[in-house]
Amino acid sequence: MTTNQPPLWRRAIAEFLGTSLLVMIVVGSGIMAQQLSPNDIGLQLLQNSTATVFGLAVLILVLGPVSGAHFNPVVSIADWVLGRRSGSGLTLPDVGAYVVAQILGAVSGSVVANAMFEVGTSISGKDRATGGHLLGEVVATAGLIVLIFALAATRRGVLAAPAVGAYIGAAYWFTSSTSFANPAVTVGRIFSDTFAGIAPGSVPAFVIAQFLGAAVGMGLLLLLFPASGRAADDVVLPHDADKTAP
């Protein structure tokens, strides 16, 4: 791992804030979509996915230079796994701090989104763990891992914000699960019994499918881009302290 990155506490704050805002975007736009289009689920999904595309791209642009803008435990863990081969990427303590910050951020994002729309924080009753949904999570997460690390490996990280936003937006529609592809966001969405929620009983299977998808993605990545681990410090965006404000 490079030594000129921002200190871990600053990166953890960025991961907390980014994941919190991401879940606010997902949950908040889902609530708004329900209110604006109560009888049209397709339109609700369009509104929800559009907000997520633009919101995620902005969050990556703003916070990427601080922490890399992972906002996702599978991305952080993949960064550590792939980076071990070349001595780059996150260290194990970094991963722990990132994952804790991401999960806490995701839960806070749901709570704040609920409060903004005055719907009250409650546990979701929306069961999602069907076979098709779980396969969708494997596919969505594998594609996300390949995309992020391929961009870093080919020095096209500048495209990460629009590319990741576009991929997640597309995956809302081509996967049966609407592409959670993120264990922290999955946990956070337990705490909103709204359009974007997920029942606690569906979460373990979703998280397992996401980690399986990450493993598939890393396998494909190493097959297609054998030297991808060397660019782990540049995932999702390079986070160099010398290039950020003090």
C-alpha cells in the first residue's frame, strides 16, 4: 500500500459518509417514487434507478480522492485479496475499518432517509431471496468487481464515476434482484419498510450470493487482466493525499 494516502481515520469517515449518502439516495428516491407513482412499479424503478445512477457517480467523484470511494465491503475485501500478490491495496486493518464504516453508514442512511420522508424507521417485510434473485446478485456483483478493477488495471480510473454509476443503473434492470451487489447497502436497507427495503431473512442469502459473485469476478479479472492486483491502490479512484486538500 502506498504511504502517501490520507490517514485511515479520514478514509473511514469518507467511507461512512459515502455509504450513508448512497443508501439515502436509494431509500429516499424509492420512497419518493412510491409517493409520486403509487400505481406504477415500473416507473418507480425507473425513478429509483435514475437517482442512484447520478447520485453514485457524484459520490465517487467527491470522495474517491480521499478513500477510493469503495462504499462496499466486497470491493474493499477484493482490493485486499488482489493487492496481496503485489503488496498494494488495503491492509487488513484498513479493510476492517472500511467495512465497519460502510455498514454503520448504510444503517444511518436508511434512518435519515426515513426521517426526511417522515415514514418512521421500521424493519422491512419485503422478502427477496428467491433463486432467481440470488443468481442476479452473483451476476451483478461479479460484473461490478470486473468493471472496477479492470478500469484501475488499464489506467482508466478517471472513468470510474460514470462507468460504475451506469453499470449499477443498467443492473437495476437486467438483474432480477435490481442489483444490490453490496453487503453494507443490503444490511442498511433492512431498516426501511419501503420500496427499497429487504426483509432480514433475505439478507444472509443475498450477502452469500454477493461474496460468491465477488469471487467469480476476481477469477474472471485475473484471467483477463493478470496484473490487475498491482493497481489495487487506484480502486475505485486513486486516493493520494498529495492530490487532495490538506
